[in-house]
Amino acid sequence: MEKRKKLLEVLERKIVTPPPLWMMRQAGRYLPEYRETRARAGSFWKMCMSPDLAAEVTIQPIERFGFDAAIIFSDILVVPAALGLSVEFEEGVGPRLPSISTTNGLEHDQAKWSQTLEPVYEALRLVRGRLPASTMLLGFAGAPWTLATYLAAGRGGDEQKAAKIWAYRDPDGFKELMDVLVACVSQHLVAQLKAGADAVQIFDSWASGLPRTAFARWVGAPTREIVAKIRSQVPGARIIGFPRAATSDGYELYARETGVDALSLDTAVAMDWAAGTLGTRVALQGNLDHIALIAGGRALAESVDNILEATRGVPFIFNLGHGILPETPVAHVEEFVRLVRGVQ
């Protein structure tokens, strides 16, 4: 069985052994070749918006580890950039962008969205032409709720305070923002699929800590709209959702109502519970603790074994429960790949 079909078959809810694997943030600072490219580029944002550089770092972990999927090197904040907002990345601090409390002034011209985001699609075309035919190519975007937390606060963070206050005090105005984000994210994901992505992932990085009704309104419903919009233009499109750190109730709602093919799980989720409760409805992805990957040795081996055992009877993609950290030893990633694939 070809590796490319291996991951696609999991998204079609088939059980594959050993499971396919890739890692969130697999193109990152833990790799010496990435650090060299980053130094040459001069900035993170330049790498994101330069097709040649984005393609180069996307392929680096595939060449080194032979993962079953490459995920395009980009950032969730390309969507705010398409909406006309300036995005800056401050070294050691993170992203900065103008905070907003209304949709006035946002770019609503969808042709201009495409023009701004064209470097991402060109990078996808470049990667598709250079990847082995057996390797999946994934696109991605931030989910509306997570993007709204950045737009309301003007920075990153999981407090969600500014977005929550906006949504509670001005629900109609906040709904206007979410509608714009749903439209832009949907268009962005469709364009990535048309540029060569085999599947896409929706990152809702700040989905934690929401009351049930708020989770349903701000996480579940917008994701369901995006999935429907994508499939109206790309029938059969394969979509992975990641409502990071949701409650068990939130994960169940997301699996039941959004229409995604696979659900990515954070490190706190008990994989045996997920397999029994969610695995009958969607494929699962996750959820190795990225700190166990740093630790290596027995901790890594036991963590991998426990996840493999828990997911033996469900469609499953092996991944981390969060992005790989810069201090992760390359040798531990190599060992991770060997453990998952059963290579001695």
C-alpha cells in the first residue's frame, strides 16, 4: 500500500497498521536545516510569504524523516493579512496585529483575499511537484474563533478575554466578524485543495475554556459552515479538525456536528476514551505528549505503546497533541518514527 493512500484511507475511516504519522510544526526550529533557512530569510513572515522558502522548509522534514504527510509551511495569521491587517512577528514575543472591535475597515473583496494569499498556493504547487508521490500534502487554516481572539486582542494568547467581551456585549457585531472569517477561511482552504493539498486541517488553538453554548456557537457552528462551504466546491474534500484543549463534551459535539473526517486530540485526552467514544464517528489523530518526545527513552516508548494499544481498533493518524518544541532532539524524532512503524 502506498503511503499517500495510507493516510487517505484513514481519512476514509479505514484502519491501517502501522498508522501513518506526521507532526504538527514538523518544519521548525528543532531542525538545523530549518534554522539555516530561517537565518537566510531574515524573518519568519518572509518565509511564510515566499513560495520558494516555504516550499523548502515544508520538504525538509520529509527528506529527513520520511513522514507520511507534509504540511505546508505557513501561519494561521495569513487570513488577517488577507483581510487587510498588518501582521508582525516580534522575536521572542509573538505576533502583533491591530486589535479591532468592528468589521469596518476589513477587506471584503474576495479577489483581493486570493491575491494576498497567492504565495501560499504557489508554495503548495511547488511542494506538490517535489514531493514523492507516496507523501500526502496538507493545507491548513486557523478557525474563526481562534482568529477572532487574535483580532480582538491584537496579539496571541489563550485568555480569550477581548473576544469573549466583544461576543457577549455585541453578539450581532461579533457574528458579522465570524461570518467574514468563515468566508475567508473557507475560500483559503478551497484554494489550497485546488493548489494540490490532499486534505486540510482547521486549527482552533484557543478552543479551551468555553461554556458549552459558547463552544457550540463560536467553535462548532463556524466549523460546520466551513466544512459545508468547502465540500460544495470540492466534493469529497478530506478535512481534519483540531479544537485544542476542548472538554470531552466539546470534542463529542465537534465530532458529531461539524462534519470533519478526523479529529485531532490534545495531550490531555485519554486515547482509550476517545477511541471508544469518538472513534465510531470520526478518524482520530494525536496525541503524543510533546514533552515525552523531548524526554525520549522509556517515557517516549511507553507513551507510543499506550497510544498504539488504545487506537488499535479505530482509524488513526499518529501525531503530537501539540506542535513540536524547538528543544526537541532530532534523534528522539527518529526514534519516534521507528517506534510507531515497528522498525528495530
